[in-house]
Amino acid sequence: MVERFGLALVRPREALALAGNRRNAGRSGSDLLLAFVVLVVATQLRAIVGAVWLGAAVEPVLGVRAIIRVLTDALTVDLGFLVLSALILWASAGPRRELGRAFDLACVAVLPLLFVDLAATTVVFAFSLTVGSGVMMTLSAIAYAWTGVLVALAVIQARRPPQPPSERSLARKAGWGIVVLAVLGVAVQGIWLARNLERVQPMTQGDPAPAFVLPKVTQDGKLGEAFTLESTKGKVTVLDFWATWCNPCLKAMPHLEKLQKDFPDIAVVTINIDDFKEARAIFAEKGYQLTLLAGDQATSQRYGVDAIPHTVVIDREGRVRRVVRGGGVDLHSVVAPLLK
């Protein structure tokens, strides 16, 4: 298996030849499945720990949903590209057309997506780097271009399978290099968890509200200065997690605006979790004056956001006093007693 990963990295023609050989039917698929498992553990360990903790501390269904969300975010694009590549290879195979063989070849062709993701995530976490959108786009372009080349080679393999040579020492070294990288990825995530365990601890009612730092969305729809929960210390604080596509969230926004006006000494903070530019446009159109933040996955997970709208009421001492999932609660009646 290690050698086959190495072949995909340094000698893709040989890797494709092995995958296309029907004596090895299904082997590349099992290799890819293992690669997916390694990728998820090495790049999403902190999110998985947070999800399991959420299910154990709050409600099992919340933990299950959080894990599903982690897997969906990590694997959906790769799996979609796998299916697309397999269909292309099947359609291009001519007389040798066989769907199972096409999927075996596609399983090798999509490995670069996983390699680039693993390498990039490990480096970012190891050195605590902040990666801009330009760098992310460049890495994605490299990964998809690399995969595209392997798909093109796989088309040739699907029509005229070559015979791979027996010398594969370089492939073994490359394969073990991937294993070392995966181990480093898990180690980096584990060290981060050991040092920052409180940052993945899920929120429960009565607990201190988890600290967070999120950027404000400026009036022109850009990310501005950082907002910290600490800045609302001593105030009753209402956090509202929402998305621009969520109709109940949009219907609740005028009520939040009124809540802030009726209780000027509290802090009503809205946290958008999908498109902060569109969120600012909605605020501008409706004239909302509420604080608008751009959310992230870590904050949403710590606050147990599995459905929206999701509203958290925090008292003056910084403890969670009410969690409202899905709306339908008069927040005035929740906030008023906390001001006495």
C-alpha cells in the first residue's frame, strides 16, 4: 500500500497500470478509502474531538451532526471529483469500457487532491500560518491540475494498458514520505489539542461562554477589526448565529434590532456563518445597526450550532443562561430578568 501511494506520487503511469490490472480489482479503492481516513484524522482531528465532546457533554445527536458536517466539508469535493473522473474514464475507454475499472483508475487519479490537502494543512498548523484566499486558490489549482494530468494518463491506460517495470525503490521512499507527513499531521493536531483543549470544549447551559475572536464586517463589506467576547464583559450579551439563505433568521433580525433598542445596555451580536458580504448588503438594505461578525467553523462548533437560527444568551458574569435553537422564543422575556 505504501508503495502504491508512492507510485501515484512519483510514477503515476505505473500506479495507473496496477490499478487497471483486473487482478488488482478494488485494491486502489481500498487504498483511497484508507487515504481518506488518514486525511480526515490528520487534518480534522481537532474538529472531530470537538464534535465527540459536544455529543458527550450536550446531546448525542449534536455530536453526530457535527461529525457529519466535518466529513461533508472535508470529503464532498474530493468524492465528487472521484465520480466525475470515473465517468470520464468510463466514457473514454472505448472497447475496454468497464465501470469498475474506471473507478479503480479514478481512485489513483484523485490522490493528488488528498496529498496537497494533507501537506498544506500540516504546514499551516505546524507553523500557525494565516493563509489568504490567493494562496488557497493557488494550492487548489495545483491539486486539480495534477489530478487532471493523472486523469489524462488514465484515459490512455484505460485504452492501452502498459506493463509497469519492477523497480520501485523510489516509489517506496515517496510512499513512506507520505506516511511520515500523515504522522506529522496527526502529531501537530494532537499537540495543538493538548495546549488548547479549552478551545474545543463544547458549551453547555450554565458554563462560562466560550471565548472567541472574530472579525467585524465593515460597512463596505470587508473584514475589519477583531471582536472578542471579552469586550462585552459586564453586559448581558445575545449571540445570534445566522445565514443569508435562512428565512427564519431573516425574519428574526427585526426582533433582534428591537431587542437592542429596547435594552440599550445589552450587546446583541450577530454572527454570519455563510457569506459576510451578502450579510452586510442585507444589513445595509434593511438599515440594521447591530454588530455583524464573520463566523468560523470552530466558533460555531463550540457553541453547538447545528441548526439556525441559533441564539445564545449570556449573563453579566459571562455564563450561558439560555440556548435557543430554531427561534420561536421571546428574547425580551429571557433578557429582562438578567438585567435586574
